[in-house]
Amino acid sequence: MNDIIFSNGFIFRTIAFDKFHYTDNRAGAPSHYFAYMLRGNCKIITESSTVKINEGDIFYIPDKCSYQSYWYGNPEIRFVSLGFPCMPNFENKSYPVQVILHSDNAAELFHLLSNKIQLSPADIGLFYTLAGILIPLMTNTTVCRTKEITERTKEYLIEHPFAKTSELAKNCAISEAALYSAFHKASDVTLNQLRNNLLLEKAKDMLITTDKQIEYISDSLQFSSTSYFRKKFKQYFNMTPKEMRKKYRI
């Protein structure tokens, strides 16, 4: 390995293994890393996830991350590793181990940085240009948690369609305000819209599979009135309850 070490903790290098290599970093990664897989593939296992990396992928490993990695090649494993001490992060976000979707420009910058004999301030500038391309494409743990909250709430509402907001928040171990905020950040519908949409889906099933009157269905799903139910149903499915029943009745 040909290491290029900058005085403030940057370590840029190209690493090569033969066929298979195992790395035990359960003590924690010593730096943040952006890396580019040139040949072979890899599996990185942390306490919460398994990330598979293929040839041509760019990936990230955070500082102090506890992980084990398994590297496979036929016959060679080769990747560019850019170690750096501080994540450029003005929003105080945390980023997990991940593969980053990238452009050809990012790959070109990796190649430029991997072939340096001695780092200069200009090289560090290139690195931060690369970081500026990659970071907006990365998934942060806040986004992951927010998405988890919205999906968990949807699953709960499917089973408990009339659950109160306080009950939904308790199910996610968060406050009601945090629940509403999660939907604002990570969903294309509000919490109330989601609840309404799921009830309309139940109404559709009842219309197709039973002989229940429209008024009964509206009341049983706790819509404020039959006229309101008809209005929302038409908006959501672009047809009236009667038209739905006629078209799809089993």
C-alpha cells in the first residue's frame, strides 16, 4: 500500500488484497472514510445493518463505527480509500455505513486523489469538492428514523384504523408533535390524509366484497356524513362508490 498522509489526519490510499480478506474493526473505525470499489466486492456488517458493496460502488464508513468487513475478489480486490478526520456537516446529521449513488464526476475525483504522491492544499480542495458532491446524496440516520416512523404508523393504522394520534405516537415512542413532524418530512401525505386514505381503501373492499349499503359503510368507517364520504371517495378513486361497486363487484 502506498499511503499519502497529510499532517491534519487525511489518509488517501489505494488498497489491494488477494481473493479474500477479513477485517475486524469492532473496536471502531479510526477515521471517516469515503471509498471507491475498483475491483471485487465487499460485505460490511455493523450492529444494525449489512451493506453489500459491488465493483464500481462508492461507499462511506463513519468515524468510530464498529464493524466487520469481508472482501472478495477474483482474483484481486482493489479500492481507493480516502480517510478524513471530520465530516463536513453543517446540519449536525449522522450518516450510517452506506453505498452512495454517484455521478461520473465523483469517480473521476477518486481517481485523481488516488494517484497523488504527496498531498497539497489543492488536493484537499479536490477532496472537499468530492465531499460536496457525495454528502447531499447520502442517507442520514434522521431520515432513516423518520421513514421508519411513517411506515410503522401506517402498519399500525391498517390494523387499528380508529387509533387516536396519542396512541400512534406512543406506538413509535415519540410525542404527537414529533409524529406530525415525521410525516411532514418523510411522507407525501399528512397523517390525517393517510388515515383517510386507508379508510377509503377499506370502504372499497367492503363495496366490492359485501352487499352493505353505502350509508352503512360510511357510518361503520366513522365518516362524518355519507355525503362527505361520497365526496372523499370520488376524490381518491376518481369514481363514486356506486361506480366502484358496479365495475369491480366480484
